Amino acid sequence: MVLVLMGVYRALTVGVRSYVGPDQIDLWVAPLGTDNLIRSSALLPASIVDSIGALPGVREAAPLLRGFVAVRAADGAASTEDSATSSRAPAINLLSIGYRAPDGLGGPPRIHQGAAPKGASQVALDRAAAHRLGLEIGDTISVNDSLFELTGLTTGTNLIATQFAFFDAAAGARTSGFYGRVSFVAVGLRPEAVPSEVSLQITDRFPQAAVYTREAFVENNVREVAAGFRPMQLLVSGVGIAAAAVLVALLVQAAVEDRRRDISVLLAMGAPAHAVGLGVVGHAAWLVVLGGIAGAVLASALHAVLRWSVPTVEIAPRVHDLALVLPLFIGSGVIAACVPLLRLRRIDPIEAFRP
């Protein structure tokens, strides 16, 4: 349970790290006053993209148009963008990214199935969003009442509360109405370029823009996406870990109490108390380790089952989670084992055999 709670807590930021932090993007250029992708309403003129691309040290500058769109399943037979049939299905709001499809900077980080969009009438959705809408590759969908063909399903693009949708920048302008504007500029640098120098060139030339390194922009987005959920998740995870530690302590104490007669016999026969104590404590610690390994295996199995059957539920278990919580549980188990052991040392061995 604890490993699953920690996996859910981490999954909250996996999607934003996966999209915002690829190695191909070295700098993020945003409107002044905007420092993250999640909450952004300001725009930059599209002409800034070519100007940044012409700067020394810049390998590629790509436009990104970000927005929220209403996506719903549409009748595959519909042929016009304002077809009335598209409004009959329920819609979900997704975070849309318009980029230079199919392989420009800022596109889908990973394609799970199908392919990235290639034209202005194609779109790729996060697989969790497609699952929510009951969509498959090749289906026709409505995005802000414009019809698109679903060509790909992405992974690493689930923000729990919403998911990503990707299409060509021209389609993004059409669905949002922001012609001649961009939300961000993704910048890839040449190997010999110094990021700080290129950043200074951009800010000097375009005072209406702010420049962030990849690492800083990732942290800004992690902070923003987790702001509303993290306090509640910390509370739930903390309560879960405390409850699990208490449960481990009670189980270990009960196991030692069940063997109190054997321990009393060993003490009555003259066995050193410290040797008996070390044996009991070692056995308790081993039981906790076995339980932790079993829990890690079950958490990984649950992760695999959810990815296959319910992709909307994200957990991101990690091996080092076990290393973080296992010492706490071992400590709880050792303390719980020592309590009955200390009590047995102070009583007559005959008393330990009484029911």
C-alpha cells in the first residue's frame, strides 16, 4: 500500500517532466511573466521564432502554441467541421500543444501506438485520454468543433487532472484562433553554444520574452502541477506510512508473543539473553524485508495491470521507494520485537508458560 501511495505521488509529476525535459530542448522562451506551461495565457509574436533561430549558437527554434481544447468522439462519417453530430458525444478538456509536426521540437515525447500527426487534420492524444473517450487509432474526433483523424497515442503525457493533445501548429492556430502568435519557443542549441550567452542574446533582443534553461523550466512546471495536489497527497501518504508502520509493529509483536514459550525455555536453559535477543530481532527484521519485497512485487504487478487495463490511473513505482520505507518498517519491527523480549527477561520462565 505504501509503495502504491508513493507511486501515485510521483506520477503527478512524471508527465510534465517527460514532456518539458527532453534533451533536444535546451532553452524555453516564454512571454515575460510566464514561467511554466501549465498556467499560461500570454502570447508572443510568431515572428520571434525565425529571429531566435538566426542567432549564433541556435540549432533550431520551434514554435509551440499551448491551450485547452474540448475533445469528443465524432461520427466517422462526418465530412464538415461544423457537423452537428460531433456535439452529441461528451467532451473532455485536454491541454493542447501545436508544434511543427511531425518531428519538430515540443512534440509527443513517446508514441505508444500509431504515429505522430503529419498534417493539419491529424492529432495524437495521450492514451489515457483516448481510453476516457473510447477512441482508437483512425477514429474521427472533434477538437473545438474541428474534425481530426486520430493517428497516434502517446505516453508520458498524463497529468492526472488532464492529458495532452498534439497537432500541427497550423491546426493549433485554427482551433484556438491565435493566428500569428505562439505561446513558447523551444530552442535547441549547437554543441559549442553556451546556454547563458544565448539566453542573454535573446533577452537583450526581445525584452518582452523570458528565457529559462531546461532544468529551471522543468522545476517551475513540477511546482505548478503539484501545487494543488501535493498537500493532500502528502497527508494521505503520511497517514498511510504511519498506519503501515504501526501495523508492522503489531504483527511482529504478535509473532514474538506466540513464541514466548520457546524464548523462555532458551533463557531458562542459560542461553545468553543478548544472543536470544539478536536472534529474535534478526528474525523480525527478515520478516519485514520479505514483506517489503513482496509489496514491491505486488506494486509493480498492479502498475502493469493498470497500464494495460485502466491507463487513466497512473502510478510510478520505483525501486528506491523500497529503500526509503524499509528502514522505517524494520525499525518498527525491531522495536516491537524488543518489547515482549524485555518483558520476558524480567519474569520467571515458569510464568511464561501460563495461558
